[in-house]
Amino acid sequence: MARKTGSHSEITGPRVRAAALKLFARHGFAAVSMRQIAAEVGVQAGALYLYTKDKQSLLYDLMQAHMDELLSAWAAQPKADDAVSRLEAFARFHIQFHLERPDAVFIAYMELRNLSDENFAAIEALRRRYEGELEAILQAGQAEGVLSAPDIRLTTMALIAMLTGVNTWYRDGGRLSRDAVADIYWDMVRGAVGA
Amino acid sequence: MARKTGSHSEITGPRVRAAALKLFARHGFAAVSMRQIAAEVGVQAGALYLYTKDKQSLLYDLMQAHMDELLSAWAAQPKADDAVSRLEAFARFHIQFHLERPDAVFIAYMELRNLSDENFAAIEALRRRYEGELEAILQAGQAEGVLSAPDIRLTTMALIAMLTGVNTWYRDGGRLSRDAVADIYWDMVRGAVGA
DNA sequence: CTATGATTTGAACGACCGTTTAGTTATCAA
DNA sequence: TTGATAACTAAACGGTCGTTCAAATCATAG
């Protein structure tokens, strides 16, 4: 056997990435074999190498795409004039974006250690850029005198950790809607910085 | 060669657990081989099986010990009368305890998916117990009318995520002491629940 | 000093790993 | 309809995996 009927790289390519995303999120990068990914796609292991240089690149590409999407989605948000409104927008955006793609988020936070040194540096830089967005808001709020953050970096990390944590417990169809969850988190964020 | 001079199970046993803790935290359970752990201990792979039934038990034992220590350390804390003081004690305890043992914390949060079903259930129960401690404090505070938490479970998860996040960025010898960090986190916790 | 048990080695087991390659079949433009 | 090329299989590569076990050496009680 060889090429299968109806096979096209524009179809198989995305399916490879989707399968890898799903399996990496469920079992972890190191615990998932190329053969498992191939089986999920419905293909033999060798065929994967038409779509990725190697396993490491597959992980990196997923993370890269996720971080790019995160940054560009935030950049596309409307920018309010005052810091408190921008902080609210950030909180709501962060929660909505993360709830939308739990697998990618999970991988981006858990598989950093499985990246090669160069790949890690690249992803880390993107993450820092995102954190910088929140930092800038807090800095502005401090300057405006509308919130208090004794240590901007600490507050940034604390708020991001709190917000990202929503993915560890929230499930659709539970007692709270996504909007209700975002409302409560925003209240907590506001309280935490005294705004 | 066979038995080495000066070999004793009371020495090698702890060294096996210490090596596993360190390597699992650095590279992840699935990415670490029994031979790597053995090399860290200075022993051949086969010798590890005098100290653990298998690799899975090694992971489980580490997690179990960590969760037991967490729960008993919290239980040993003095209990204040009012909810706000108990909340402050919890926040400070959580940060101090987690900063003290970053490797164990990291494993306990990251390697849950590598546990067998039964082992996962056991660890999850312990984690729930710990979360229940914070939940009870929030519940009491709500009853006392000294804080506001629209959804106790959400607030519990949000606060724990925020506090645990300290391990992702804090390093000893930086610009803030552990106590200073705890002070700021406690201020944020208090603000987040409007206390 | 001896004998018993504790501790470890070294080799081996079958299974699975990521990756490469030659060969085969489907697609599609001309 | 043909020929080129895209997509895939099947098999194989050397290596590593977790785990077991007989044999060897050390510690120690009597």
C-alpha cells in the first residue's frame, strides 16, 4: 500500500497538529510516541515526517502558534483610555481566551521543559511579551493613582496565575457561565490591586 | 562486583527518593529513566527495585509523602478565632510551605496525569482535603460577614492558584525576601475577597 | 571466625522509541 | 491518457525503556 485515496496535505497536516495537541495535552509530550500520534491521525508513523521535521519541532510549532495567537488576539482588543478599564479588559480577555483552548494552554505551561534551549528561549520571549502587557497596565494604573501594586512584577505574576488557574477547574455546563466566571474573577482582580 | 562497602538501605533509600524528586521535577516523570535515577544515586538500575516496586510507585510515594506533609503541617498551625486571621494564616503558610519545597510542589501539580487511576484518585482526595481547608475558612468568613466570595469554590481555586504561582517566579536572593513576598500576597488575597 | 542475610552488580528480557528510506499508489496538469 | 509529483506504507536502523534474576560481595550477630 502507499498513497491513500482522498489524501491531501492540507487535510492531513492540520490533523497531525490536532492529534499532537490533543495527545500532548492528555498524556504529556514525553509520554506520547510518534506512533500514537500517527494512529490518532489514521496513518503510519513515517508519514508524520512529511509534516514535521521531528517531534521537537512538532511541539515547538504548537507552542509558537499558540503564543502568536495569544499576542495577536490581545493586540486586536480595543484599548480603553484608563488603566482600570484596560485591566478589566485584560482579565476578561485572558479568561475567555484560555477557556477557549485548554489543550494549547496546558501544553504551553507544562511542556516548556521539553523544549530545546533555543526553542525555549523563543517561547519564553513571547510569554514575557504577554506578561509585559499586564505589567504596563499596572504601571499606568499606579501612575494614575487608581490602583496599588507594591511590586509590579509580583502582582503581574500573581494575577496571571490566578486567572490562568480557571482552566484547572472550570468545565462548560457547570453551575456558572463563562461570563459569570469572568465577572467574579474581575472582581477579585480589582480587589487584589485595590482598584 | 556486588555489594558495595558502606552500603545501607537507610542511606540508599532516601537517596533514591531524593534523586527521583530532583530528576522528575527537572525533566518530568516520563522523560526520566530508571537508569538516570540510578546514576544520580551512584548505583545500577536494578538496585532501585530494592526500594520501590516500580517506577509508578516511586512517583506515587513522592506525591503521597508531599501531600501528607502539607496536610499535617497545616494541621499543626495554630488556629485563630476569626476567619480573616485564619485566612491570613493560610496565605502565609501556603507561600512559606511551597517556597520551601519547589521540587515536590512542581511534581505534585505536574505529574498527576502520570499516576495510575487508583493512585490519582488517592492523591486527588488529599488535594481536595487541602482545598477544603481554605473553603471552610471562606465559608466561615462569609457567615461572619467579614468577606465576600460570590462562589466559594471559584474563590478557593483562584486564591490557591495565585498563591501557588509564587513558585514560578520567586528565587531566593532576589529583590524581595520571603516575608516581603508573603506580605504582598496576603494584601492581594485580602483585597480579592474584600476583607 | 563463621554463617546468615542484606545489598548490589551485570547481564539479559521483550517491547518500544524516533527517524530514515525504498518502493507503491493516488492525484492532477498537460 | 500519460507522466510527474504528492502522499503514504512497510520495513528496518540503532538505541533505550522498565524490569527480573542469578551470582557476588559486604555487614554483622553469635
